[in-house]
Amino acid sequence: MDLGLKNKRALVTGSSRGLGYAAALLLAQEGCKVAINGRDEVNTNAAAEKISEETGAQVYGLPGDAAEATMPEKLVLQAVKSLGGLDILITNTGGPPAGAFESFDEEAWQVALDTSFTSHVRLIRAALPHLRKSDAPSVLTVTSYVVKQPMDNLVLSNSIRLATIGLTKSLAMELGRDNIRFNSILPGWTVTERVDQLMEFRAKNNKTTVAEEFAKQTADIPLRRMGRPEEFANAAAFLVSPAASYITGAMLNVDGGIVKSTF
């Protein structure tokens, strides 16, 4: 199936590793020109170089912390300058730390808001003028399955990521008239560095081993395994592509069936 992504121009934030990297790599393989982003300059540039070498695509590394107030606009402007425009925006950010409600002070909540919600707002706001010039504009926000099924000791993520879902759905309704599509992926347990960190946190709290925590978690997933980053990327590439031209306002679980609700 031809997704129609050849020569499309994409900015993927939080893409120097993990889910974002997998999405950027697949977009490049499908013929997109891609700008990737990460907080660490060395890692971001290395990731961009690696994707370019593997795919032959034009890939640009744009280092910067998207949670900083002025950085989203800078990233979008740099991407537009490098790519010659913008068709696709994938807003992927790091998740807030694990912990119970009373373990977080006001500052921790503000940092989590800036990272997991306000960064999406700022990136989308900066990108809209450029997306309106595209013939196939698409925005994909990356959240988590916890917006449908909250998880113990993830109060920051359980609470704040819901705001991004509300934002995504609202913009799908508001900007459909401009032919800009907005969707979100709700990833489940996928083998990334963040999951490794969460398993280490659980092992410490439960006085178990990381291997035991992985085994307990996968037992709750109908497919009995965690996902692979490339499986997330497959869904992401489809949703942002012209092949999904009549899909907007969708909140897609890519979670191995762990969410038990019917909607």
C-alpha cells in the first residue's frame, strides 16, 4: 500500500530515541524529508545522521527542549526553513516521573504540564500557519493508554495527558474546515528506555527485580508481550499519511489490548 508520503515534510519532536525515533525512521523510509528533535545536541545529530545513512532521506537534527516556552516556535521555524515547508507534525514528549500524589510539589506539577501538555499547544500553534499551506496537513499527538485506564503511581501522567486528548479532539473539530487532521496515538507498554525506568521504579518500590516486574506487566497484556517501537511507528505513519485522509479526531490504542474498555 502506498501511503503517499513521498516528499512530504515532517517534524517529529522527542525523536532522538524511542517511539519518536521509530516514527521518524519509518517516515524517512517512506520518502519523507524529516526534522527530528531531542534535548541533547550530540544524540539528536547522531540520530539524524543514522536515519539519513539508513534511508538516504534528507534528515535534519534540531536540538532543543520542547518544554521550554520559546523552543517550540524555534523548532517549527527551523524545520520549515530546512524542509522547505511543513506537512506533518508529530508532537511526542517525555513522560512525567512516576510517584504518588503527595510526593509531588507545585513545581513538579508545573514541569509536568510544560512537558506533557503545554509543549503540544505551543508546537501546534507555531505550526498552523505552515500546515495551512500544505495540501495534506496532519498532526499527531502522542499520549498514553493511561488516559483511558489510569495506572498506579502515575498521577502526573494520568492527569495531564488527558488535557492533550481534549486538545486533539477539539482541534480536529475546529480545524477540520481547514482540512487539517488531528489524531492521537495512545501507546501501551513498548520496549523503550522510559519503560526500563518505570520497571526499575517498580522493582525498587516492590522490593522485586526488574525481570519480575516485566513478567508481571506482560501477564496483563492480552498479547502477552510488550510492543516494539516499529509497531508504534507503523500506526503513526499511517495516521499522518494521505492514506488516512478521512480519519481525524481518532484516539488510537496501540497497546496489545491492555485497555479493557470498549471505547
